Amino acid sequence: MTAATIDRPTLAKAERNVGRDLMDIYEKLATGERLDFSDGSRLFKTDNLSAVGWMANLVREARHGDRSYYVRNQHINYTNICNKFCKFCSFYAKKGGPQPYELTLEAVRRRLEEHIDVPITEVHMVGGINPRLPYQYYLDLLGTVKQVRPGVHIKAFTMVELVEIQRQAQKPLLDVLMELKAAGLDSLPGGGIEILSDRVHEELFDRKLDGEGWMDVARTAAAAGLTQYATMLYGHIETPDERAEHLVRIRALQDETKHFITMTPLAFHPEGTELEHIPHPTGYDDLRAIAVARLMLDNFEHVKSFWIMNSPQITQLALWYGADDVDGTVHEYEITYQDDDHGNKRQVLTRKQMIKLIEEAGRIPIERDSLYHEVIAGEKEPDVQSRFEIELTEIR
Ligand code: SF4
């Protein structure tokens, strides 16, 4: 995968949009030179967000023009029991927080069947690190999904879960990955490291795999031929330099393994975590994270704005700040809750709404599968009630 060549606007126009301070970065982009750590750091620190977004949009349009991708998918979070106690996490079961659960295979089957009339192409499964679940559970979980929905793409298990699965299997990781693949695993969703910084690891999630360990699992997964996605959790205690460092390290790993396809910057949601005192990242932070990821990751084909984390409105703007993907229709997302949820796990945009969201942002919606092949949608989707229907009406 090579860096995209951007259309070089006239120097005067570039200077007008970028301003003198960032022109050296624009020059690098225009000549195809890779940005370095200090460029990334400046992009995260500058007040001139519109310049960062303008440059990111040039790169985005050079790669994808107006095309903006979405997928029809279902999320299943098979357990919220977890022994890692990450301080930024509101998902795991705790006193005064969410009640513990682990889904039986029958419950997983029922959840899939609830949406069986929606032509979903991807099932996304992650869960807590639950030491009660044996190796066979994970194999059967994958098997159950493929039984109910043959042909669906299964994106499942963070690097941290894979370490637990291997611990249960008592076999080399490569063997475990090959067995998971044979049972139905198609790709890995990324996540688990949040931000590649030893300081943040120690302060927020020291029971979990560290950065080097995370990268080793990614290397082994690449050797097993598994496509991977990457994330960056921002807006907690990390510094702008740590964000830049994260992107540089992920990019170097991609140079080595070539198995990453998409970067998704994820906004931290403090509600229900040990970091509730930290203010929620703003739309300004969201757009900057998307834009800088697009500018730094010259070896990633796609940058995603996950509408559930960023809101549909910011995601519409993000399509002009470097993002070319909005994730999917998403049935039942349980990792983060909005304040007004009252236990409502339904977070859905229908295909029609997804198309509207992208078209109203002035881009061209393209339905994709998990590997970005275009899906020619012929099947009708039932009209699913969406909790975001009103919000979308409001922004028209
Ligand atoms: S982020 Fe993952 S590993 Fe950490 S506590 Fe939450 S579920 Fe467990």
C-alpha cells in the first residue's frame, strides 16, 4: 500500500488554507514525503484545526474521492465479566455498575436470529477477559455464528482476548489462531492497547497486555493471515505527543506486517468509569484525531469515524476531515452507553438512514463488506426503529 498523491493546489491557495506555520507539512504531503513524529505532534497541538482538516481532506479525496463506506453489521458482546479492571472502562461488571453476564451459545443464536431478516454482512464480537470461559466456548461461539449466518464475516477478539484464549487452549498462539480461523474467525477488530504508551498503560490498564505484547500478537496474527483493524483511544490522560507516538508505532508495525486495513480513532467516554472527572472529548478533538490519523498513516487505506462514539453529526463533518468510513448500521452496541440510555442497548441506524447521513454530508455512500468490497444491495431491509431518528431529523 503506497501513499496517495494529493492534487497540488496552487501555492497561493495552499498558503491561504494552511497558513505559514504548517506549510512545511503541506510541502511534505505534496511531494509524498512521510510525516514524522514531530509533524504529528505539531498537528495535534496547533490551534489551526481547519488547516489540519483541509490537508487531511486532500489525502482522503486523493484515495477515495467522495466515496464513503458503511457496512451492515451486528455487534455481540459475549461477556462483560473481566479480570483486567481498566480504569477507562465502563463495560465490565462491577459493584454499582453493570450486572455480570456471559451469553450462552443459545443466547447468541437468539440474538442473531432477532436480526435475521436484515442482510448483515459482518458480525463483530468482543468481550471481557473472563477466566471461566474454556477454549471450546470460543470455537463454538464462532461456529454458532457461521451456522446461523453462513457467509457472514466474523470480526472478533482483541489482542488481549486472544492472549486469554491461548491461555485456555494451552497451545502456541499461531496454532490457536489457525484453529479459530478454521472455526470461522475472519479478522481481528483491533483494540486492546488503547494508546501505545508505557506511562498510560501503567496508569490505566496495567493488568492488560503491554504495547510490545500487543504488537507481538498482531505480528503472529499477520503470520496467520488475519486482516486487522487498529484503534486509538483518545481524550483520557494521554498527551498530544503520546497520540503522535501511537500513530508512528502503528504505522511502523503496518510497514512490517501489512495486515492492517483501517484506523479508527475512538473518543473516550468517561461516564461510568474511574475517570468520570475527565471531561468528554469535544467535537474539535474528534475531528482532529481523525484528521491527524489520516495525515500520519500513509500506509493505511481507510480511516473511520465510528458514529456511535463520535455522534452521527460529528461523523458527517469527519467525512471532510479525513474519514472515508462511518462503520455500520450496528445492532446492539453495549461497550459505551449514552447518559440517557436507561438500559436501552439498541443503537441502530438503518441502511436508509446511513445513506441519508452520508448524502447529507455531501458524499457518496458505498455499502461495503468487511474487506471493503462493494456490496450491491438488492434485498429490502425492514424498517428498524432507530434512537437516532430524531437527531437526524434535527440536523436536516
Ligand atoms: S477494556 Fe476490556 S480488558 Fe479492560 S476492563 Fe474493559 S473489558 Fe476488561
